[in-house]
Amino acid sequence: MTSIPFISLDERSSDPIYRQIYKAIRNAILTGDFQSGLRLPASRLLADQLGVSRMTVINAYEQLFAEGYLEGKPGAGTYVASHLPEEFLQPASAEKEKDRSIVLKRKVNLSEYGSYLNGVTTLIKRNHGSTDFVPFQHGLTAVDQFPFDVWSRIVQHYYKYPKRELLGNGDPEGLPSLRKAIAVHLRSSRGVICEPEQVIVTSGAQQALSLIARLLVGAKDTVWMEDPGYLGARDILLSSGAKVVPIPVDNEGINIAKAPVARSVKIIYVTPSHQFPLGGTLTLPRRLNLLELGRDKDAWIIEDDYDSEFRYAGRPLSSLQGLDRDNRVIYVGTFGKTLFPSLRLGCMVVPQDLIQFFAAARSLTDLHSSLIDQAVLAEFIAEGHFARHLRRMRKLYAERQAILIHEIEKNLEGFLEVSPANAGMHLVGWLPEGADDELISKRLKEKGVNAAPLSKYAVKRSKRGALLLGYTAFDKRQIRSGAKILRSVLEGRIT
């Protein structure tokens, strides 16, 4: 690969121009910016870039050749020498370490937000880093079953015949065709009561939660959140300076009857259709009580509907937002759990009187998501491909859940206890009392299995540890292989 170096020339310098070029390339080699084997541009090309004569560049190259920094043959290209004396590089390395030491020691004046992050950077990176497609990582889709042939056909059309309006900047609320498609889908499948103008397209649910925190939560505000609960929401709310109060969860969802007495509550965060991570469903009486509490406390309710599309038994559940008559619920959804995570598209449905504020906040954040990606998704939904894909995945995921349960009952009796789930993308595997889920999870990771410990998501730890076992992204072979590793680790840790 040919690299054209950035070289700043100073006509007022006492050094000739060729000498300045020579020094710039030599320093780049010594500091490691130009590594062995890198091809440099032809003398004519570099001369054109710098606005100097070709002979000036040739003189610089010849000096570098003579000193052993460059090698090559005329007509075959000019390269950084493959074998440079080690002593050449030592002074530069020492200089780099000195500069690094200065940077590490300097005091950086951070904002209040930056100061908060300064104390939790390692934790946040661990909580929100990249994920591997290995059993039993939760929250991943069956990407091998996605209709990429259909998706690529739509993508190809938009890139081959791009519309002019998709090549400039668009509305921060999102592409109108996508907002309409999302509104139609949510009304029919989730019972969400909304018009297209209430839909804000986001770069995933995480951005939606960040926008909510920035607009509606202030320092010292009280926020109620499920415990155990979703770390992405908790970390965002904590970073806003809010006081996050954990509210217990049972098999009927968040139990606000056990919430502490509070004069005011600004936000209540819930996952009512499929509580994360325990999997319970918020019952109708509790939904109505929650909505009544929101009205009485003048609080906003965030409904994170992250994986409700995947329900395998029983009647479909309506969204909490569909029951709201006081415009207190902000609905958050994501396509990362239905299509594929790297798409980074999600949505939120906000009350009419909040639309302008969220549009302004989105505009100041990143203006909007890729317009072509939005157009592709809008067509994917409108043509019925999205609904068909969901139907196929519901069937596939139910089969994969059954395989996982069978393998656990067959090979892990006494080590792990699971129950079938009517919805979701993972099961909770309960460990024997006294077993440390964090240590077991760490040991599993060393063996190539990702099974997150339940305690990671709890403020008040349960008396009994458990592992989150994702199954949606893995076929029978992978599930069986993962179950064998589970048994080998649990046998060593528990017996």
C-alpha cells in the first residue's frame, strides 16, 4: 500500500527543502509511523503533492537510501527498509514513552459528567463492550437466518439509484417513510397508540435512553428502576446525576408496593412485557397501579420494549403505552434485537408535547441516522419482510429454547435449574444455593462460553446465584457444545 506522508515545509528554515523532506520521512520511520515494508509514493507523485521539483524529492530519497532507511529498485517502487538496526528505534521509543508519561500525569479538568465517567470507565467498558457470538451470550439474534438476500437487494437499489433527498441531511426525527412504517407496525403488533409524528428514530435503544436522561432528568432527581435491571439504563441514569432507587422485582414484574416512600419521582424505568433479566411479565393490576402512580407523582414512565416481539405461548400482550391515558409513558424499541445489533436503529414514541424537544436534542447529538439505512428498513417493513422474518424467528427461537432446556435437564441436573419461558431471548439458569455466579461466569468465559451472572445486574444481590443463558443466536450443535462446557465447569466449582 502506498502512503503519502504529511510533510510540512518551511521556506524560512535554514535547512534546504530536500533536507526537510528527508527529516520528515526519517522521523516517521524512527517513531514507527512508517513501518517496515511500507511503500512510499513515487517521487513525481510526492513532488506534485508538496509543490516542489521532482529532483528535490529524488535528492531526499537518495539520502534515505544511502543511510539504509529505504530499499527498492527503480521501477519497482520505494519501500521502508525491512531490516532496520534496533538502535535506530530506541531513542524514538524512549521519546514516545516520555511523551506518554507527561500525558498520563497531567491533570484534566473534566465536566461533572466527565468526572462521573472518570470513576467508572473500566466498569462501563466491561458492561457495554463488544459481544462475541459464543454460547450463551444473551441478546444476540440468529444472524445466519436473516434474509440478507432480500436486504441486499433493497440496499443495492438505493445505492445504484440513490434519491437526491437521501444524500443530504434529513429530519432529526427520522425519515418520514420509516416513521410511518414503525407507527403502523407498533399499532398492529404492540397496541401502541401513536401517530407517525410521535415516532423518533434513534441509533438504537441506548441513544433513546440517553436522550430521555438529558432532557428529563436533572441532578439529584429520584429515579425508580427495576432491581435486578438493565445496566444500560442504570448507567445512563446514574451519569445524569440522578438518585437511582432499586425497586424489587418478582414473577409479576416490578413491585412498586415495596418501593420506599418518596415525595417525588421523576422517572420510572420498566421492562413490562419481559422483565430484564428475570423474564416476568408485569400483570394488568400492576400496570394500572404503575400508571396511576405516574400520574400522582407527575413522573415519566420509560417502557423499554426490547424483545417483546418474541412471544412463544399465550396471547399477545399490549404495550404499557397502549393503556396510558395521561401521556406519561415514553415507549422505547430497538431493531437490534429483531434484525441484527450492528444496524444501530431503534425508535421511541413520545407524547405530542415532547416531540419538538426530542427533535432538537437529536439534532444536537448526531443530527440523524443514515438516511439510506432508514430507507432500506422502511421498505423492508412496508413490503412485509419484517413481519415474515419475525414469524420465522419466533418458531426458530422456540425450538432453540426447547433444545437448551433438554440439554440442561439431560446433562446438568443438580447443577442448573431452568424453566421454560413464554417469551424472550434467554433463560435464567439457577445455581445451587451458595454457588458464586460471578466466579462461575468468569471460569466459563475462560472456556469460551459467555453466561452472564445474575448478580451483575442487581443492586441488592439475590440469595441464590444464576446465569443468563442466551439461546437465540446458536444452533443445536453450539448449544450442545456449550452445555458440555457448562457441566465441566459447574462440576469443578460446585462439587
